[in-house]
Amino acid sequence: MRRGDAPTSGMTVGGPSWRYLPVALALALPVLVCVVWTWLHANSVQRQEAGMAARIVRVQAESILSQSWDMVERVAGLASGPCAELLPDLQRWGALNPYFRSLVLARDGRVYCSSALGGVDASVDDFSRWPVRISPDVWPLTVTGTPLAPDRPAVLVGKSRPDGYSGIVEVDGRYVQDLLNAVATMGDLQLELIVGKGAPIRSDSWGRSAAPAMPLYRETASGPGGAALAIDVMVPPEALVQAWSRSMLTYLPAALLIGAGLALGAYRLQSSRQSFKEQLRRAMRADEFQVHYQPLYGQATGRCEGVEALMRWERPGVGPVRPDIFIAAAEAEGMIVALTRHLLTLIERDVRTWATPPDFRIGVNIAPEHLSSAGLVPDIQAFVASVAARRPLIVLEITERSLISDNGQARRNIDALRAKGLRVAIDDFGTGHCSLSYLQEFPVDYLKIDKGFVQAIESAGEEAPVLDVIITLSSRLGLAVVAEGVETQRQFDYLKARGVAFIQGYFFARPMPSAEFARWYAEDAQAGAAGQAG
Ligand code: G
Ligand code: MN
């Protein structure tokens, strides 16, 4: 197995176990949102219903109470005559007005006249089973029964006169109860009404649910005559769950649909990423990558003193893939180390066919991830050993970016490799983060000036001040300069005049495949020899 192939599986980021986590999340998220939202929605709908129910009860209770107050005024206003005389009035009022069970007259704590029973003599304390005190501050109040109908709740309203007479109106609780029952069906509700400090009147559904009901809404009001009204609405949890599932039934299909769409998108993205890795691996196995070599002009000899290895990918049936694109993608997919190892095997294969002298420079671009990995030194050592027959001088071209983000490993790698005689160049100098401080910290050998600065040299007599400063800076730091992207005679002359050690660019030579480079190099050597001879 070739060296470039073996490590690729080790580079895979993540196993299949969590590879599809984003897909699962994309599916689950809308469903989760739907579940939570429908729960909140069901709650708010139930609370709204409960509020509506409570308001209906309040309005009706207020209306009954206000009629009772009117009635009790009239009852208490009846003269303090004998019952036989007053009874016809009491009976007429009781019969002609809704709600009232009986209208009662009392004197000094004793009931002596009732619209239902006629003349009676009973202690007001008979009401005490449903604790009643005829005192101004307890009216009105709800009771669970009266002497006439001990099992049916009622609302009592009374008015005492200073002369010891009192009028009492008993409102039949049935009306209130029917109302509570009717309103309770609005949403499986349980309701109770308390007037004053009395006992609660409750809907039949009260306490009937399997699980304890939860308080949902409480309405309080001060009714006619300052009577305190409290209406409590409870809902059994099963009703809430039912409303929730109804709401969920409505929205879940849409959430599932959205989730499925997102999951499909995530899956496509995932599998296209997956397949890009696969494509790279396949391309390496199928030998689709090639290295082009761009010659480097050396000022000292006036000839080619090295090359930069540049990766090329020619996809069958597709054509060339731009290196900046597939290199960036390989970096993003965690494949750049595998790809660079593959590149080294290709260079090794090519170098065997060349006739280059010892110390011929071979520049190799090293990505930040590789530079800061513990695998770099063994990789490069293996490469150096494999090309030992030609004894080239290997120059690692690294970016400013990888130095600035270094956590120590890059520095250790650089130190180790330089100690073994390798050289390090800072590539595309000046285009990264312009922090010059790392130049003092990191021991490097070359600065490769980016073509952008070189292309500032346009016409004769014009200055390229930034370029000049970089050249001066390099010599002050003891670094050799490589100028990149040199395309014209003028640029070439300008750089030569300023003592730039190496010049790279289309003006001198374009990047070319290995065989073509070997031929070109032989001709360049001949031309040099001829030049020297002549
Ligand atoms: O590793 P680096 O970014 O330095 O790669 C050098 C790049 O510059 C490669 O893409 C190479 O094809 C390109 N290149 C080499 N010589 C020239 C040149 O003279 N002009 C221009 N525009 N690009 C060049
Ligand atoms: Mn480079």
C-alpha cells in the first residue's frame, strides 16, 4: 500500500455513530418545538376558556345578587305588622320574581313569617347548621342548605333594621348550580362560586376527575352592595392533555413535514461532504493528482535553483479542479494532511526522474493543520529519507496564519525540522494578519513576498515602497527573500537590483508537470553552461 493511501481512514472525523446526529436533530427540532408550543398553546386556550366561564358566572351572580338586594330592601321595608297581614305581599313577590326560594321576616332573632311556610316561630339559629349570623357584615353569603331544603345550597341576603326587625331573602342555589354546570361543559371545567364568607357552590363536575384538578383561573369581584364574589375554575389534567393532543394533532403533521425537509437537507449536506472526502480518497487511489513544479530563479547562480511543488487535480470527464478550491475544501474536511502525504509520495516519484544537484530546493506547501500536528516531523523525515539519493533541500512553505494560531506544536515542529537541515519559508508574506511580532519569535529562513506587492512594480522610475520595506526588513532579520508572481522584465530587474535572492513567476517559468520540468531544467542548465562558456 502506498503511503498516501493508508492514513486517510485515520483522518476521518467522527464515526458513523454520530455522523447523522445533525440529521436526527433536524428532524427532532421542529417536532420538539411543536410539542412545547402546543402545550403552551393548549394551556393558554384552556385558561382563556376558564376566564370566559368565570366571567359568565360572575355577571350572572351579580345580576341575581342585585335583584336580591332590591328584594331584601322591600322585604325589610315591610311594616313590622303581623305575619297574616304581610304574607300576601311576601308570597306575591316570591312567586312573581325568579330565583327566590322564600322571603322571610324575623324579629329579635326569631323568624316569624315566611313566604313559603306562612306564620312560623323558629329561631334564626336554625340556620346555624349552615352557619348564619344575622349581622350586617355577613350578608350576603352562600350556604349549603336551609331549614326548608337542607341539601340544596342557597344564597342568603339579609337586612336588619334598627328596630330589631329583619328581612331575609333566600336565593335558591339551584340557579347558580345550573349555571355552573352549563358553563363547566365549555371545556371540561370544574367551577365553584363563593359569595361573601359562605360555603362554596360547586358544579357537579367538581372533584369528579380521576387525578386532582389543577387551578386554572380565579376571578374575584365585589358584587352589588360590596358583596365579595370569588369564582375558582379548575381543570383536570386529563382535559389539559386532551386539549394538548388535539392541538398537537393539528400542528404535528406540519412539524413533521418541516423536520423531514430539514433532515433531508442535512442528510444531503452530510452525504455530499461525506462523498467529497470519498472523492478525494478515490482520486488519490486513482492517481488523479499531479504535481506541477514552478522553477525558482536563484540570483547567486543566475539559474534555476529550486522549484515549488504545486498540486493539480485533473478529474476525468470534469477537467481541472482549481487548487485553491480543493485545497480549502480538503482543509475544511480534515483531509489536508492525507492529501499532503499523498503529494509527498508523488514528489518522491518525480524526483527520481530528475537530474538535479544536491541542495536543489523543493518547496512544499504545508497547511496549518499539518504544521501543528505531531505527525508532521515523521511525515517529513520519511519524505527526506525517500528522496535522499538526490539530497534536495526541502523548504516548507507555511502561512502566517498557522504561526499566529500556534499553540506550541508548530514551533516544536519547526525547531525539530530546521535542526535536521530543512528550511522554512513564510508564504504569501504580507497578506495575512499583519502582526510582525511572530517574525522575531519564529526562526524561519525565507520570506516569500506575495505577488500583490511584486505587481506594484509597474512602470520605470516608480517606487514600490511596501515591497522595499519588506526587502529591507528581511535583510535586517537575516532572512532570504523569494519574490512571487514576477511576470515582467521590469519587475525581474527591479528585484534583482535590490538583491532579492530568489525570483519565482511566469516571467522566469510557469509551473509544469514533472517530465516537462525535467526537460526544461536540462535546457536551462545547458543554456547556463553555454552562457558561461560564451
Ligand atoms: O503557494 P502560493 O500561494 O505561493 O502559490 C503560488 C501561486 O501563484 C500558484 O497559484 C501559482 O500558480 C501562482 N503563480 C506562480 N507564478 C505566478 C505569476 O507570475 N503570476 C501569477 N499571477 N500567479 C503566479
Ligand atoms: Mn507556496
